[in-house]
Amino acid sequence: MIFNVRPKPLMACDIQHSLPGRVRIHSRALEFLADYQKEISARLEADFAVSSVDISPVTASILIYFDVGKSNAREILELTENAIATYSTTAFKKDREAKTSQTVQERRIQEEPLSEMLTRIGINAITLLYGFFRKPAQPAGLMQKFTNLNALTAMSLSKPIFASGFNALRFNRRPNADTLSAAAILASLLSGQSSSSLTIILLADIAELMTAYTMEKTRSAIVGMLAMEEQFAWKVGPGGKEVRVPLEEIVPGDLLAVHTGSRIPVDGSVHAGEASIDEASLTGEFMPAVKTAGDTVYAGSTVKSGNLTVKAERVGDDRAISRIVHMVEEAQSRKAPIQAYADRFSAQFIPVNFALALMVYMITRSPTRALNMLIIDYSCGVRLSTATAFAAAVCRAAAQGVLVKGGNFIETLSEADTLILDKTGTITEGRPKVASIYAAEPHIEAREIVELAAACEETTNHPIALAVVNKVREMGWRIPDHSRVKVHLGKGVETTVNRRKIRVGSAAYLQAAGVAVTIAEQTIAGMHQRGENVIYVARSNQLIGVIGIQDSLREDMKKTLNRLRRQGYDEIVLLTGDIEAHANVMASKMSVDSYQAEALPEEKAENVLKMQAKGRKVVMVGDGVNDAPALAYADVGISLGRGSTEISIETADIAINNDNPLLLPGITGLSQKTMQIVRQNFATAIGVNTIGLMLASMGVLPVFWAAVLHNATTIAVVSNSARILISDIEKDI
């Protein structure tokens, strides 16, 4: 089997030839860095050993002269690699743009309504049945070959195929899969086998109907998962009156009221009020941030507690969340569509069929044998079986709650070797829990500490409060009666139980209230090392204990990563907007190869591009708005979990609408099995059709039986692809 050989990594540098004091280095990246020649030359010439540099973007090479007494060719190569690596993102983007312009333009199946495709199939089937029972005479003249019922129907139904095949040659100067189909249909008509041309069209339409129906079903399911963004805001008018107005009417300078539980609709600054803001979807940090007058707030973040008056500064497409969306759209437009194995292989063999037809005619002077060379082609079986395999894989994945937005992502996923993971909401559940409880005195029980803390936290809507209250409920404990809770935003909360003041919050909050923080320093240090957020609990003016809160690891996540490594991922990276301490703890627990903490959305995307520039096939898994740019730039972006944001689901190539991380190795296993079946189909279609071509060229196989052999092979490989629909992929999960 012949497939395209993977090119050298874009940023790879190789020594073309070397003489003492002179070396020429080649790197594909230089083709796209013509605008940065001066900067690269300056960086290289700044080295004490380099005397001169000559860069040629046309040949993608650098000629460097250096002092042999100070350096050698290997050191110069390393110096060049470092200089070019600075521009890896720019080179990669331009490389993708170039690939996009070279891609063969295929007819989009989804452009045709399903109702029209069903009508085409119905007309085709009825015509074939009519011809079968009527059994018309074989047409003798050329006009009769094109004017009988079967031929007229075939020409009418094949208009989109001929148009696509012709346009590919006219505008792209490259044949596509429809060019081959058109050639096969025309050859069948010329040979008088109009029923064969109808059969080719029918099989193509059935496979395309399966694909189109599956894609339509997938898109509908995704749309149903998306939560629509709020379209209104509360504008503060004269006298402080709040008026509900459409979001598009908000202009910079307007004052907006945002209450507890509401989402901030614009980017701006806090004009008045104080509130705890959940920015997890933007930053990945599950701990809310306290915002007061003068602080900056962003659209898409949610007010967990408190009330704000926000002065609008950036609205509409100027908002941070909108800029992320535009970045996503830009990335998607630059993605080079992956050529399916069938289209690549078929395109390479178009000249072979025509060359065989010409050669057979010149040797035998038999038009029938020559036409057989066009009727028996590799296009139909290979192309249709591949389309069916991808459609079946998409259907099977959807049955498991995994929405795949295109068969090309199945192919790419099977080749991936690098996995990038977000932390909050992806590796972790995004729902913090009580991880540890330490008493300040031996006689104080853990239950008492948590129950008193829950009395303070019962009425607040804060992740830490929910973790404490959930702990009481899970253990079957009781929240004691208490007075009204008083909240000190960003510091702590207090209430009264049995006439004694209970305070819960930070060490600074308790110390300001006159409570001595007497817990052992090594205990607190250990909690921080485990990535826990520490809250202190005091009764009256005495510390009674501390509680460690930690975002829980998803169940089976460790098992998931182990399975993915066995499936071929040799590098697993953690990228998170969370703080360094928490990222370090999680990276150690999951045994990832590397990690980066406090990463902004743009930095996550940059990391993806740098890995791709090294020739890696990157899969990005995330769930938040901050992951959307990286999801878009990755070879395959996957959103994981029911709590995924609408933008991450929209951006991702694969959306897992389930909290089970084992679906990641499940869909990877399905992709690898699908490509194994595609390769089986290649071997079958090529092997059988090659034998058919040999027999037809010798005159052993008549035109009719050549069409039968060709179509029977197509049916066989399509049926083989359909096995995926009934396969048990749960074994991979």
C-alpha cells in the first residue's frame, strides 16, 4: 500500500553541505520567513564565531561563514535552529495557508438537501428496475448509447459529479474524486453499459446519503447541546432605575447592573458594588475572584455572590469573549482539509487508467478492451468504502455520546502522537471537595469542625461553601442552627451558633478578628503541597481547625492516560490557567511529561502551534472558553464533559457529551480500527480490480462482466466498512 510520506518537520534544520568555515543549512520554515531575514541574520551574526550570513527563502537555506577556531558545523546548526525557532508560530501559520490553497476542491455532500438525494436514489432505482424487467436491446450506434432511458437518466443524475470533476481540472488544475467517477460513468456510457453507469451513481448516492445524514444528525445534536448566550442586560438609567434592554443597544459608557447568579454581558470596570466573580470559563481557575470599584471584569464571567454596577468599556465584537471567538474562526479557516486516503490514492492513479486504455488500444486495436480500462477503475470501491467507513465511525461514536464533526478527524486522530490537556473541568471535575481536616486541639473532632463551618457556608453560593456543605450531607451529619450569615467578600464568613461566634475564612481574616492561628506550619505546608486551598475555622476567639479543599480528579482519568499512552501518545502535556502550586501537584499525580501553569488562551494556542511546527500531531482536550483557541489550532480538538462551555463545544472537532474520560481512548481506538478497515478496503479494491484489468486487457473479461466485477467489489468493500456500525467499541472504552 502506498500512502503519502510524512514530510520533514517544518522547523527541522539539516546540514546540506559543509566545508571548513562554511556551512549551508536547510529548513522548510525559511520558505515562509522572507519578511524576517534581517532579524534572523542579526541573531546569527551576533554570535562571536559567525562572520556572515546569507539567507535564501527560495531554496529554504542559510549559508553561514564562521571562524573554525571558535566553533564547528554542529554548533552552528544548533545556533540556527534556535534562531529559526523564534518564528515557529509565524512559519506554521503560513505553511497552513499554503497547504489550504493547494488542496483539491471536493464537492461538498452537505450542500445537497437530503430530500433531493433521496429523490435521486429513487429515480435511479426505478430506472434500473424498469430496465432489468424490460431488458432492452444492446444499443448499436453512438447516438443510441446516449439516448436510451438508462443513459439519459445517468447523464441527468451525474450532472453534479461532472461539474465538480470539470471545475477541479479547470480551476485547480488537479483532478478530484469526482473526476474519476465522471470518467467511469462516461466510459460505461461509451461502451453501451448504461446500467453500469446508473449503478455507479446509485452506489455513490447511497454512500453520500449515509454521510450527509450522519453529519446532519451530528450537527443537530451539537446545536441542541449549545446554551444560547444571554441577549439582554439591565441598564442603569437616571435615578438608578434598571431597564432591561437588548445587548446590541449597549454602548461604551453605559452603566449595567449585574446581580447574583447573572453573567456579565460586557467588558468593563466595576463602577460600584462588591461581588465574588467566577471566571473559570475564561481563566480555568475554579476559585472566584473578588471584584470591587475600579477592578476590571470580562464578559462571560458569572457573579456568584454580591451585586455590581459595571461601566461598559468594550461591547459587541470588542469583548474578550468575542475576540476569542474570532481567533477560533481564524484558526478554523486556516486548517488545511485532510485528504482522505481514497481521494489521494485515486488522484494519483487517474493517469494510470487513461495510459492503460491508450496502451491496450494501441496493442489490440480493440475499443472494447480499451474502454474496460476506464470502467474497471480504483475510484469507486476505494472512495465509497472510505466514505462509508467514516460515516459508520461517526454514527458509532454518536451512539456512545461522542459527536465527531467529520470523518477527516477520525483519520487524524488515529495518527496523533501528542496530547495536551486542560486541568480544571477536564482532568478535574471542576467541583471542589473536602480533601483533609485537621483539628487545632486533640479533643476536637473533625465532624464538629465541618458542621460549624457548614453553618457559616450553608447560605452562600461559593465553590468552597458547596464543598463543605456537601461533605456534611454525604456523611449524614447535621448543620447546627445558626443566626443570619454575614459575608466578608474575599475574606470569610461568620455566624452565631449557641451564642458563640463562628468564623470561617483565611488566616488573615481570623487574625484581624483577634483569633490566634496556632495550627502547625508543617501541616499547612503539606496541604499547600497537595494543591489544597486552606480555610480556617474558629469558635469565639479560638481556632478549632482547618479544612483543605481540593478540586477532585475525574474518576478513571489516570487509567485513561495509561490507555492513551498504549495507543501511541508518547507526549502528554498539561496546560492550565490555574496557579503554579496546583498545576505542579496535578502534573505529578497524572505523571504527565510537562506542564505550564497560569497559561492564557493565547499562550495555550501558541504551545499547540509550536508542537505542530516540530512535526507533531496534536490532540487538545479542554472544556472552557480559555481552551477554545487551542482547540481550534490543534489537529484534533476535543471538548470533554457535560459542563463544557458552548464555545469549546462549537470549536472542538470532537465533542464528548459525557463526564467519562475513558471515552477518550474509546474514540481513539475506534479511529484506529476505522483506518485498519480502510486499509483492508484498499487492498481488496486494488487487488480485485487489478486482476480485472489484467483479464479485460487480454480479452477474457467482457464489458458487462467487467462492470459486474467492478461493482461487486465496491459492494463488498462498502459492506466491510459498514461492520463498524455493529462493532463493540465499548471494549476500547
